[in-house]
Amino acid sequence: MDEFVNWLIDNGATFPKVKFDKDEDGIGGCFAVQPIHPNEIIASLPLKLTISYKLARDYLPMLDPLGCRAALATFLIHERLLGKLSFYHPYINILPKYIPTPLMYTEQEISWLKGTNLGYGVESRKELLKKEFDEVLKKIVSNGELINGLSWELYLWACNIISSRCFPNKLIDPDDVEVKEALFPLIDFFNHRPRQKITWETHERSELRLVAGNYIETGQQIYNNYGAKVIFLFLFIIFEQANLYL
């Protein structure tokens, strides 16, 4: 964690009243080391530290026809395979290696869901991602380093990271009319609380700020509000665009 914190600070992120710690249940989160007042900036992140579709597309232009998720997932895997050579290593190194969503269930666990809407949703989602993965393999055949390290397991991991931690790309580019995702190191470490009063604010198109909507006491966990996306993450509702399985 120290390496990640130093990386953030060295690259211009600010979070003077925030510390990374664990709660009484051992779950990591962000906690106030001093009182935080309404309308006070909790944290700011330079947009140069984000992992966006534009960044992934510029590095892997052959994946542009496959869309945002494929490019982001493949770029994330590429940076993970680079290890310490990657600029993003301090961030990627502390990301969970396993996320317990239905996409990671074993065949036996999936079999228990057969005949249910959730089971159908999981199978449909995995089939969609597998087809996408196969298309990625075809597109990156010229990149020997990446093609040798890329695997279906890593692709599922990357897709889970994106689904569980992404923010709207419009926070980077307010003029973007398409629905795209981006990863925001630091900002994605704040746990969710429904109806938490907090504002995401892009300042001069150079940094993202988290602004407090209420008073936060010293020692209190600082929560974000990810909105309806959390229904997918924690209740495991499987959806793809307009199709919804409930």
C-alpha cells in the first residue's frame, strides 16, 4: 500500500485527511484522520492517472472495433504482465486477484443455478465475454508479448475489475456522448454507501475531485456513492445493455 500511496502523491493526487485502513470486519476502506466539513474536497486525482478507453485505444489501436471494455481489459492485462515496468504497477499490484462474482463460479457452482434467471444471465454473460476474448486474440496476433501472456482467466479478471471499479468516462471528457468506462485509482478505494452525500467534480478537465456532502468525524469511514451500479456488483444482477435478468 505504501508504494501505491507514494505513487499517487508523486503524481499529484491529494488526500490529506484520508488514510487507507481496515474496519472491524477486516474490510479495507478509507478513513478520516481529521474532521471533514461539508463542501470540503476529500480527495483529488489528476486525470493523467486514469486508465481510459482513449489510453487503451491509443496503445492497442487494433482493438478499437471491439469497443471500450475489450480495449480496457486487454490494456489492464498488458500492464499487469509488465509488472514493475508498468507505470501503473503500484495501482495494479494492489487490485484484488480474485473477485467473487458469478462470472468466477466453478462449473459445479454454476450448475446449481441452472433453471434460474441468474443462471441464464451468468451463462449468457460468460458466452458474450468468451466471444469477445476470442476476437481480442485474433486482433492482437501481431503482439507476441501480449499474446503469450493473455489467457481467458486473466480476461475474466480484467472484466471483473472494470465492472466493479469503473466510473463514467464522461468524468474525463464531458463531451463524450457514448457510454464508456474508465478506472480512477484512489477514487475507486472508497466503499459504497446508499444515498451517501458526495459529489464527483471534474476541475478544469485536469483532475477529479470528491467533495463531501456532510460532516465526517475523525476515524469515521469515508464512503462514496456509486449509484445503481452497486446493484449489479453486490446482488449479482447480470445485465448487458438493455437486457436485464431479474
